Amino acid sequence: MQKIGFRLQLKMATLDEYVARHSSVWPEMLEALSATGWTNYSLFLDRTDGTLFGYVETSSLQAAKEGMSRLEINTRWQAEMSHYFESLEGRNPDEGFTELEQVFFLA
């Protein structure tokens, strides 16, 4: 199982709305994430600078991302979420995150 940490940058003016949107993620989106292999998925926000840290476990990040990319529900979700982020340069948030290097793990 891969343990993936990633980072994105939110626009400071959108933090409250972004958090509110994640208090009621569409059930179809949650089902799609589970069906394509996203497990133990968490998002963490640093409100001082808008840094969003994500963590997910999956058997294959590439396969999980490819699976989501084929689903209409993901296309709709990504389109609605993209305006919350800085520096995506035309990419969707699920394509524009910076994957972080794992340097320590304690089981």
C-alpha cells in the first residue's frame, strides 16, 4: 500500500468556503473515491497561509488517479473545486498537487 502525502495552495479568500464544501462532499464522489482505491484519505489546512496537505493510502496512485479521471462525477467535482486553488495553471486540483517525499514512518 502506498502512503501518499501531497500539497496544494488555496486562495486565502476562499478558505471558509472550501472547508464548508468538504463538510458535505457529494455521496457519489465519496463512492467514486472508494471504488477507485482512495483509502484513509484526509485533508489538512494551515489557515495561516492556505497550505492544504493531503494524505491518502492506495495500492497505486497512478491507477487511482486514472480511475477517477474517467468518471463524470470527478469531472464535475474538479471543475467546482478548481477556483479555490492558486497556481494550477489550467490543471484540475487532482492533477496539480505536489507529491511529497515520505521521510519517516512509525508503525
